[in-house]
Amino acid sequence: MLIASKEVYRHLHLFHEFKDTIVVTDSQFFIIYWNPAAIRLFGIEETMALGKPLQEVLITKGSAKVFEKAQEDFQRTNVWRGEIRSVNQLGREIWLDWLLQPLRLPEVDFFGTISIIKDISEYKSTENKLRESEEKYHALVDAASDCLCVVEAGRVRFANPRLVELLDYSLEEIIGREMERFFTADEWDRVKEYYRRYSGGERNMAIVESKVKRRDGTQVEVDFHASRIPFEGRPAVLVIIRDISDRKRTEEMIRSSEERYRLLVELITEGVGIVDLEDNFLFVNPAAERIFDSRLTGRNFFEFVDQENAEILRAQTRRRVAGHSDVYHLRIVRPNGSRAYIIVSARPLTDLNGNTSAILAVFLDVTDRKLFEDTSSRSEELFRLAFHTSPDSMNINRLVDGLYVDVNQGFTDLTGYTREDVIGRSSIEINIWADSADREKLIQRLRQDGFVRDFEANFRLKDGRIAPGLMSARLLDIRGEPHILSIVHDISDRKNAEMELARKTTHLQTLLQAIPDIVYFKDQQGRNMLVNRAFERMVGRTTEELIGKTDAELFPPDLAEYCRRSDEAVFREKRPLRFEEENPLPEGGIQYFESIKSPILDDSGEPIGMVGVSRDITDRKKAEHALAESEKTLRAIFSSSPIGIGVVRNRILDWYNDAMAAMLGRDKQELIGQSARVLYPSDEEYARVGEIAYHLDNPLGYCETETKWVRKDGVLFDAWIRLASIGKPAEKAVIATVIDISDNKRSEQEKRKLEEQLRQSQKMEAIGRLAGGVAHDFNNLLTAIQGYAEILSLALPPADPLFQDAQEIKYAADRAAALTQQLLAFSRKQLIAPKIIDLNDVLSRAQRMLGRIIGEDIQLQFNPAPDLWAVMADPHQIDQILVNLSVNARDAMPTGGILSIKTANCRLDEFFCADHPEIVPGDYVLLSISDTGIGMDSTLLKNIFEPFFTTKDKDKGTGLGLAMVYGIVQQNRGVIGVYSEPGIGTTFNIYLPRAAERASDRLEEHSPALATGRETILVVEDEDTVRRLAEKILRKLGYRVLAAATLSEAQEHCLAMARKIDLLLTDVIMPALNGKELYNRLREIIPELKVVYMSGYTEDIIAHQGALREGTHFIQKPFSIETLSLKIRQALEN
């Protein structure tokens, strides 16, 4: 069959747009189909190819045997794949990747072959270039997707990571093992024959398919291809193994597929797809989905291109719609964000009317090829850039004869040769080796190891000078020939420095031997280059035994390590350093050395060695140790002393112990190095003590003084100091022993204060007792005078001249009674009736009264605090305080002013109460009374509360007003303070304890009317005048009255009346027994008997600390008729 029938050709039309070459033959290998890709590849028109034998058109003479072998394999296995070299119509040699498979079309009764041919010329060319440069760029080999290994004499000498991954062995397990270990016995028999034939020189052998054995015993199908290469100067074989497991599985799937037409599409590695005119994928083969890394059917082509490539795709779509076919390049973006490069071959598909209905597209993934080309290009550029910019001398020369291939600028700078002088000439020809034996040593080591490092040799420069160099070299394979890449560093300066060091060492040797100290020179490696005799004696070895030795070879490990670290410090710091070293002696004990080590620097300032001088300081260390122990003992004694001890040098604090730190409220090291001035409150005191400290010329050698020091918090304290000189006079050092005597001083002050308070208390107690005695007798007299004067006034008409006389008598008695009340108040003997009150209410009621007292020239200001706490006090006493202080304020402001009264809640803390021991910390209510009067000085303030002390004229004051205020405040458990400045005014602050309960809303108000009654009252009074007065008043008020002067008389009345007595009115202070005891006796007769006590002074018989006991009815002598009548009714009705 020379040409295909129309039916067959219609089936083959699908291949028309394939990028790869498709050739279909009949069963005798005559060509019946030749697609456009074949025309482009071979340059042969379809008419020239049809009907001709396949081998005549495609196979060259050199490839005839390969094709014959392919035919044999095809007849045996029905499939063949291999690489064949061919020549196109233009005479250009091309390499082909050829897949030959049978083609069956049963419905048209056709059987033949189909060849899928790829042009791999570029791949083969790149492969050859890669083989030439792989020694320079191992990274490319490591990144290869194929497995690469080099086999010499049947053993693996090199393997890339892909082979390690494929076989699942480590690289160490692969290198050096026989190749056959990685095949089964059967597979190795086939591969061995191929390997033998190729090693024997046979060329153009096809790729062999085989199976390699992994570590776990599983087998992997591979393509096996071999190439002869030189490896480390010896012939070897480069084996390329490609994992074709996926491909084999795909081929197997294709062979087993029942879909006849899709089989042909899936056989090729290019992607095939059909898209509609909106660029939606209607059909794709698996290869296309692999290229796009996504399922494509139903998705739009534009989903996989960026903006730039979208314009290309739109333009190509417009061309397809217009009926044009094209091949174009496109960059796509996969779903994972990676980019791929593809070649798209597209042609329109038409419907029956000839209109474009869809587009057939074939995709070729060229990503790997593009990346490979880019990587190779970048690697070459990086090597070229590194080679030509290195400051060291670099050259590439041929191993066999030293012929220079390339040199860099560093080479020309070092040798003086230009590139033109050396390129194309050998190193032997220009005689660059000062000793040709050095080159032979270099080549020998390169052949052995493949590289050389730190090879030292001398080189002859262009001007004839000899220069030392330090060389590193590596073998490279360039176009199949071994070359040397060498790097040379000029070490002339280092060599010159070493020579200079040796010369100086010689000159110093004689001098060093005479030095008694140990002297030594070391190089940078710590080796002794020169030592003196003192060093020999110390170590016990000769100079010959010491030169070239390190400290690790001469000294115990700990000392050697210490010396090594100190040497490193000297080289690092590049300056002399001082060290102390300890050398354990064989007989026991330690020998101490003080060493000074100094670096030896070259002209650039870099260390090339060091010199050390060591001196035996063992005796000095022993003395220092003994001194340190002594100082440690003394310091321990001083530190543990409970007395403050400190040392001052040149007026700077040098040391102080814990006791002194605690005394100052400082940390142990806080003041070290500071001036001693920080200890004193003033410059004057600092200078005074300093004069004493630095003029200790008395026979005792020390002095003592008392001063004040300042703690860290600024608080002053009293200190007693003993100062003594220590050390040399020039040091001006003083040791100070310090004791805090603040507590002693405070105790003395508190003692004096307590003594003063005791004297004051005793004085007030004595006056109080005197006042109480006077008040008792005096009030009895005043009671009679005031009572009878009042009875007389009631009996006389107001117009009667005797009525006025009676009133004057009563007025004088009232003034005398007030005087006795003041005496009782300041001595705290006044009987009070405290209750819970609100001071704001008391002050509010007293404002009108105070206004009348102070007059119109003085302005009264009242500032009550909101939500004022209640207090427990006698409201009448509060009135007495207000009156007395207001009168004093009025007298202090003769020309007018302001009297200010305010209240406030406050809390008194421990600090306040420390100065007022009569109260305790807690909540208090403040009553503050201020005036803008003439004020008082400090002398007056000390005496203002003394009884009978006054600054007023003789007829204007008794001196008891402030004493009474003081007594009232004390009696109510409060405290009073005063602040005054002459010309400004005076303020009295009274603090009363806060009550636990709230104050009642209203104070008691009494009706002025006389209260009468008809009950029976027993009056007991030892003073006849008072008893008769009371008896007379009570009868006038309507009561039945019984009178008695003694207990017996009172008992007789009680027994006689048979419990008809309702109330007892009794004096408190009586000769035989007091009023309370009398009442208790009478209650034994009349249990329901009620009582009213009367007295001018009670002596706490019916009161506790001056306050009436709860439920007690009491009337103060002298009393008025009205007061007595009200108190009697109150007791009877309670």
C-alpha cells in the first residue's frame, strides 16, 4: 500500500496539527502518512516521502544498524523506542527520539506502524555541554531529573541525588559497590552485555529498558543509557538511568484501552485539547491536565494565564476564528501558583458549513528545557564573574602539559605576565615553576585526590624574582580533557615577616640568656621559637627539647589550657596583657608567676607571634595571702560588730560595716567612693568634725565627739563618734566608730517630758482637790444665799426696794457659783451629763448667743462640715467652750475682726498621737475656732492653760477661762492645740473622739414653768441651812416633806411612814456616809424609793470619770427653785 486510502487518511487527519512528527507506514514500513511537523523537521515534502521505505528517508548509513536492531525488536515486542541520529534535507545532523508502535484500524482493515518522532537535537547538544561542565557545576548534576552515575571497572564511583532517591540507599552505600548489586540476576545479564559492548567501543547503541532493584527489593523500570567519559584521568562510563515507571504504566494503560481513537492521543506526551470559541475546554488528554496540573474539562483557558499572556491568547483565538493555524509560545499559571512554559500548536475545526466551531490545540511543556537553559547560563555567568573578579591569582591549564586556557587579573598582577603572554602557552614553557618538582607533586596529589589545598611553592615571576605562594587546585573536565583550576595566594609578606622574626630572634638570644626572668617567643600556633635559660631551669629541659613544643606538651592540662586562652587573648586584643599563672610543683605546692605577654605584629598590624616574660612571685603571693588572711580576720571582726565602723581616706568613704549601713539606711556598697559630706546635715557640721578628724595630735591618738548624721530618707539622728588615724600620714585615713544615740537622747527627752507632764498632772490634781473642797463648802453657802434670795424675790413685789436688793444678792451668788464651776471644770471635777450630739447642731443654736457676746464690730463666720460625725459630750460644756473662747477672741480684737468657727471629720495617726499621749489614733471631729486678733508669742503660749494665768487687766479676767476649756476637753477624752502668731491671730483646734452612734435630731428643751406635786419627799442634808432651804422650797411646791440630818433619822422616818415616802433628796458628801450609800440602805426598807442627788462636788460617788451614771438624777449646788422643781418631777415621773 503506497498511499493511504481516503478512509484511512480520514482517521489519520487527527495528527495533522501535532507538534511532534507523525509518520505512518504499512506493515512493510512504506510511508503512507507524513504530517506537516515531519516536513518541517526533515525538509522533505509529503509527496517526496509517501511510498518510500522508512529507512531510506530517515536513516543514515551510520544509523542503519540501529534501525535494523529496532526492526528486530519491533518484530519481537511490537514496540521500540530509541534515539537515532539522522540528517535533514539541508544536511543538518539531527537527533531523534523515536517511538515505533503498531497501528490497527479494524474498521477500515488497516494494519501498519505509527512513528512518533521528537527532535531532541537541542537536548543532545545540551547533554554534551552538560557532560563537559559537570565537574565544574555539581549542582546541575544534583538537580538533574535523571539518575546519573559514573562506573569504572564495574564499580560505582559517582552518583547523583536522584539515583540515591531512586535506589533508596545512602550515597555512602552506593559509592564503591558493584553495579550488578542494583539489578536482579536476569536483568544484570542483559545490562552486562550492553555494558560490555559499549565498553568495548561500540557506538550508537539504543537505550536499553531494564529494571533496577531498590533497597526493599522492589524493582523500578528504567531506561538505561551509557556514555564513555574520562573520570579522574581514567576511562569510565557515564550511565544515565531514567525512571520510566510512570511512562510504562501509561503505555500499559494505552495498550489496554479500548478507546481506539483516544488511544492515539494518549500515546503522545504532548497535551491535546479542544476548546470552544469562548476558550472553554471541551476535551483534553491526560498530558494536558498534567501540564496544567488541573482538571480542564469545562474550565476556561483564561483561568490559567496572567494579564500579559491573556492578550496573546485573545489574539490567537481571533486568528483561529478567522481560520488561521499557528504555533506560539505561552506562559501559564498553575493552580498552585507555579508557572509553566508551553508551545501551543493550534488550528481551527470547522463544521459541515466550513465555519470554525472549535479549536484543536496541542501543548508542549518546555518548562524543564527553559529552566535548564536558564540555570546553565546563570551558572556559567557566576563562574566567569567569580573567576575574573577574584583578587587571588587564578588560572585554568591543561593537566597533561600545563597549557594555559584562561587566567584572571589576579594572575597577571602577581606574575607580571599579560593574558597574551600566557594563553596558549604552558607553565613549563614560560618557566613559572621555580622548582619543577613542585608541579610534579601537585599533579600527583591531584590525580590521587582530585583536589589540593594549602600547597606551598615558589614561583618565578616575569621579571625573574622568586615569590612564595599558597596554592589550592582542583581537576576539571573540559570537553573530555582533564584541566587544573588553580588559585594562588601571594604569601611574600608573611614569609618576609617570618624571616625578619627569625633574624631578630637570633639577635635577642644572647640578651635573653642573661635575663633572670623567664622569657620566651611563640609563633601563632603557640609553638616555642625561642626560650632563655630561666625557662629551661623552670621546666627542667634543654632548649632543644623545648623549641617547637606547645604548652600542652610541657605543662599540666589546666595550666596549659590557661596559657592557651591567655595567648589567644593577646592575639585577639593585639596589645600587651598581664596574667597570673599557677604552676603545680612535682613535690607539692604551687609556684606563682606574673606574666606579661605582648604580640609581635607585622607591617599590616596583624599578629605573627608573641613574646612573654614571666617572673616568679611565689614569695610575694605568700606574703599577700598572709596579709589577706589578716585583713579578712579584721574585716570579719569589724563586719560582725554591732557598732558602726567605717574607714575614710582623704574624706572619701572607703569601707563601712553592716551595722553602719543599717544605721544610715543604706546598702552595703552604696556610699563607697563618695564624699563623707553625705553623712552630715550641713557644711558647717561636716567641717567641724573634719577638723577634729585630721588633727588627732592628742596623746590618746583618738578623739570623741557628738554630732548629727543624715539617713537615706533624710531623717536626722544623733551619733557619738570616736575617730582614730590609721595607715600612713599621707593617706589621711581615719577609722570611725559610731553609735546611734538617738534612742538615748529621745529617752532623755521623753523622760523630761513625762516628768513635766507628771508635775503638771500633780499640780492640776492638787488644785483640783483644793477646788473640790472649796466648791463643796462654798456651794452649800451659795445654795442658802441664792435660795433664800430667790424666795425673798418671790415674796416681794417688783416695786418694793427690797426686791432689787434680793436680786443683787442672787446675782452675786450666781457669779460666785460660776466661779466655783470654773474651778471644777479646769480641774476636771465638774459633773457632766454626756450624750451623743452633732456639733453642727450645737453651734447652730449658739450662734445668736455668740453674736451678742462678741458684738457688732466682729464678723462671725460658721463653716460646718457636711456629714459631720457625732461625738459623745455634754452640750452645756460645749457651750462653755464656745463662750470662753469667743470672749477671749473678742478681747483680742478690740478694733474688730473675724471670728471663724468650723467643723471637720479627720483621722489622727500614730505620729500625731505620739506628741499627745492622752489620746489614741482613730477618727475624731475637729472644732476649730480662729480669730484675726493680736496673737501671742511662744512665751505666752506655754502658760495659757495654767489656772489663774491671764494677760488681762486685774478687774477683767480671773485666769480660769482657758484652764476650764482645757479641763472640759480633757474630761471628754479629747485634745486641744493652739497656734498663734503675733499680729496675725490665734487658732484653737479641739479634737473630740467620734461616737459610734448617730446624734439625736433634737436637744432637750426645758419649760421654764415651776413643777409642783403632792408626793412625800425625804430630805437628808448635814448642812442645816441647805436642809431647811430645801424643806421650805418643797413645801411651797406642794410636797409633803420629811427632813433628816443623819442616817438614823432617815431610817426612822422610813419605818414610821410605812413605805409612804416617794422620793429621797440627799446630799452626796456627808460625814458618816455618802448619799449613794444612804440611798442603798433606805432601799432595803422601801425598795421602790426614788432618789435625786444634790452636791457642789461629788468625788465620783455617783459618776464615772466625771460623767453621771445612766439613770442617775442629780442637781448641782447652788440650784434655783425652778431647777429643783423640774428635777424632782423628772425623777418622780421617770
